[in-house]
Amino acid sequence: MPRRVLIVGYVVLLVAPLALAGMQGLPLRSLWDELATGAGLVALAILLVEFLLSGRFRLISRRIGMDVTMRWHRVLARVALVLALIHPFLYQGARNPPYPWDTTRQLTLNWEPEAILPGAVAWMLLPVLVGLALSRSDLGKKYQNWRLGHGLMALTIAGFAIWHALLAGRYSADPVLTGFWLASGAVAGACMLRVYLLAPLARLRRPWRVTRVGPIAERTWELVLAPDGHDGLKFQAGQFAWLQVGQGPFSVNDNPFSIASAPSEGPEIRFVIKELGDFTRSLGRIPIGAPAYLDGPFGHLTPVERDAPGMALIAGGVGIAPMLSILDELRAQGDPRPVTLIYGNRSAAQIVDSDRLAAMERRGHLRLVHVVSEPAEDWTGEVGVIDRPLLRRLFDDEARRSWLFVLCGPPGMLTSVQQDLTALGVPRPRILCESFVYD
């Protein structure tokens, strides 16, 4: 499904309540009353669409990228919050019981407690939900535990908001719009059910076992899994999976890691993981044979099958993982296109698979450029960071600007390199990147 189709689909879902309300042919009220109703309708539609954006759907992440859907999720949440907060204050109509002759409720608002209270609950909880999301890092909560609470609270708010719309809404009383809200609410609930029940049940039927674990660079580990009683995972080079090790499939403690092995290498899956905290601190204590579960594949960092005269792979730190998968798959397919790999690290001790990368360069079709910011005295490669002067030296000609540029690394590096490439004239569609930082 093309990316633009997904975007159009989201827009259609957001404006559908307005269209269904307009099709009812009810006489218009004052401008402020109609704006108030419109704000409420769109806010509720956004809230329900948010469940699709955060539901780990492979179709969406494959075409758009999970980091992009998370950015949409955050932006739309802010829009929904503003619309919901102003919604009750825009009304100017009389808050009286409907007049006998006013069968279309053009002159009065339904202000009865059983209709207003559910909306008031949703109205008060929504700022709390968004505020807790914005301050999650400051609160020190683990992402996995916070995500479960965030989803349950959002589902509760959606339930109260739908209840309010069905009882108080002038337009939502229409059977068609009522059906839309009920169906959308059911989809939101199904998204939560899928993430926390159906997907774990699927993982339970496809377990994995740890076959190798050990350090491969400074504060960097290799973890290899083998399928336990099944044929493995079908994925494309450059994709990632959510990983659970030593826990049951229903645990919320999973983490996203890029797959460092190539699809053509066989059923084993290799991960390259940097020791940062939480799960990664315990890598050295994982025993061989420990159970593991994977949720995937996800991601759109998949350049192998894309049309381009050449490829530039730009990695920072542990962002080398998907590049290793891509390089191995290109070699396995006998792809003759030229490839340049720019690999940035703080020190040479952090370079992963240095000998294997050097061997790839000697075999041809790969130009390897190491960049180190804190070099030792005997370092002979590039010094500093991956910046515009370096990129200009390597790619500032018309032929190379038509290459496909694949980026993976720290968020700051991704932002700066994208800006530098764009400034050099590389078309934005020729730049692929994906970040695992969703804050």
C-alpha cells in the first residue's frame, strides 16, 4: 500500500464525522455552536485514530516507518487536546430542555447530567494523558510499563467520549454516525487486544532460543537467536523486531533492535546491541538456551529491492546493525551496485565487525569510511563527526546525488545528516532513515 494512500486514509477517518454530520441535512445553528460541535467531532476522531498509529501494524511501519507514525501520534494528540479543551467553551446556544416545536434541537443544547458527565470525565482526563506522555522521560518510568498504562487510560477516555457523543451530540444521535463511533471504538479496543493478547499468543507459538551472546566491541554485544520448532522469521534486510529474552511472551518488557543478519543467511537472527540500560545491562548474564520471543518484522529501512544506481549507508554507533544486514544481503544477491559505508564512532574500540567490513571492502563494491571523534594516536581514518564537508567530498556530484542514502544512528546525527544531504541537493525521497527514539 503506497504511503500516500495511508495518509489519505487517515485524513478521511478524521473528517468522516464532519461529513456524516453534514449529510444529515439538519438546520444550522449559530456559527459558534457549529464550530463547537465540529471541534468535538474531530477531537474524538483523532483520539480513536491514535490507536491505529500506535498499534505496531507492520503495514503502516513498512510504508511509513514507526518513528514517523509516532511523530504523527504526538502531533495529533496535541491537536486533539486543543480541540477538546475549547469544545465546551464555544457553545452559545441555550442550555435548556428541548422545546416541543424544536424537533431538530436547533435552539437548545442537551445539558442533562447523564449526557454531560461522561464528556466532563474525558475532558478532564485528556490533559492528564497528554501531560504524562510529554513528561514521561522526566518521571523516570520505563517505556514498556508506561505504554501499557497510557493505552488503557486512552481507551478509558475514548469510551467516556463516545458515551458523551451518543447522549449529548445533536449529530451523533443519527444512526449512521452512531454506528461510526461504535465501530471506531471497537477498532480501538481491538488494537489494544491485539497488542497485549493476540500478538503475545502468536509469539507463544513461535519461540526462539539464545544460541550465542557475547561482547563484540566496547559496550556492544552480539545476541544470536535460533527458531525453536518453527522455520524462523521472514524479514527484509534493514528491518527490526521487538525482542523479549528470558521472559514470557505476555511481558511488556520488550525492546526494539535492528536485525544485523541477512535474510539469506538462514533461520538464525543476529542482533547487535549497545549497553545503555534496562535490559541491555543484563546481556552478559543471559545463558545459552534462554527463551526469547520476537515481534516483527517492522521498519521501512529496506533499500535492497529499491531502484538506485548506488547506495550510501551512513551509520552512527550501533546503527551499524541494519547496515550489516543490508551489506550481507547485497553480497548474497550478487548486487553489482557501488556502495559507500560511512561508519561513525567515538573511538576505534567501538567499531563492530571491523575485520569483516575490511574484508568486504577488499572484495570490491564497497567503499568503507570510518569516522572517529576521539581517535588514538595511531588512527589513520577520518577524524571528527559525519558532517557536511565529509559528505560533500564523498557525494558532491550529480551521479552520486541520485544514489539511495540509508541512515541509522543517534537522533541528533540523523537530523544533521538529513539536513546536510538535502543542502547538497539529495532529493528527500532518496533518504531513508528510522529512529528508535519515540520520545
